[in-house]
Amino acid sequence: MARQNMSKTAVKPAGAELVTLRVVRSERISPHFARVTLGGEDLGRFTPMGFDQWFRLFLPVGGDDSLSRVPARLTTMSYLKFLTVAKTERPVLRNYSVRALRPAERELDVDFVLHGSPEDGSAGPAATWAQACSPGDPVALLDEGIGFNPDSSIREFRLVTDESGLPAVAGILRSLPEDARGHALVEVPDEADRQELTAPEGVTVEWLVRDGDAPGALALRTATGLPRPDGRFYGWVVGESALPTGLRRHWVTSGVPKDDVMFCGYWKAAKH
């Protein structure tokens, strides 16, 4: 998934380095989600940051040795060099959020959104891999840090996403201070895609089931209809590009300071 318009206040990891892991297990957890658990000693070099921590995930193509072509650090120059590798040999690169990290067990859960079918070729390469991978299959990843970075004095929050940001919002809710207040809106394609989320008592989690709407449209309508808090709040919105750009515009034009809004386009729906 592409990430566009990432907030300038994003927090980068102190010293990210390439981490090589292997599949521990995988499972289909709902109609539109597969969960792959990755593990290995290298995970000890992946520093937990909580919130919406995300990473670059490299999946092998044409054999496990293709991962040797992944740069140790992703700079503009190393990325351009990476793109010169033939597609038949270049690992698939996608961006994902930490769904759960268990350092003691050396395990990292990654949730993949599933659209289309691997059988007819309508599913993307990462979703196809997630449904076909086996224990022991290797991957590589590079930590990219967090985008959620409000002023430390803020205790009121608005979190809005479609299914692509569900893992990220789960991490944010789990990381918020106990006295946090606010509202989280999570739009999913199917009622069965709801997940158990841990949140502070003062934060309401509302699930929105898309029913024929364009991705993100229901979340955008619902979020713009919410009453604005009396005081200062921090707005975080991600998902299909029309959702974060539209809601950021609404918040900013209604007087929310730009520094109090984090927005990011995780993906862009194809136009028909």
C-alpha cells in the first residue's frame, strides 16, 4: 500500500536496519483479512514504538535469494538502484503496520487486507503471498517509525480509517494514555471483519460496515457529521486517499491547526 501525505511530524526509528524474518504461521481471520505471524532472532533488532508503527516489507520473488537484493538502508539512491533490478528477480515491496509485537516470543503479527482472488489474478502480490505462504518462508523488513505524534498535552482524539488502517488504529488505541478521550471510526467491507480492540475507557470505537459505498466514503460522511470537541483535539485519518484528504480539508477549514492533524493516503482505489 502506498503512503502519501505522511505528516511532517512523523517519528523515525533511532537506527533502523534490515531485519530478516521467517513465517511462523498464517491464518484467515475474517472475510477480508489474513494474519501472518513472522518470527526469528532478528526481531530483537526491531524496536517497539507502539501507536501506528509501520515498516517496509520485502517479499521474495523467483527464489529466497532475491532478498539479497534488498538494500540495507532505503535512501533515494538505494531505492532507485533497487528499481533497476528486473521484476522477475526484484522482491515485492509493500508498506504495512504492526498489528501486534511480542518481543519475548520474537513474534510480529501482520494483517493483510484481502481483495480479489489469487486464482483469477485479481488479488495483489502481497495478498496472494499472505494466502499462500508457509512456515519458514523468509521476508525482510525495514522499520519506518510512527506517524501518530500529537502534542503531549492533548488528551482528546479523533481516529478515522478504512480497513487498510485497522492494524494501525489498533496499535494507537492500545498505546493511548488511560485518560485519553475521543472517538475512533473504523470502516470495514463486512460485519465479520470487525476485530477485538483494546482502547481507553474514554474512547468510543464505532464500526462502520460499507454497503455498496466507495471505500472510505461512509467513514468520511460519518466523521464530518461528528460534533467537534469543545477544546483542542488531535485528528488522525488514513485509508483510501479520498478519505484522509477530504477529512483533513474538513478539519482544517473548521479551524483545527494543521499541526494537530495527521493524514496519510494508504492506497488509491481504481477508477472504473
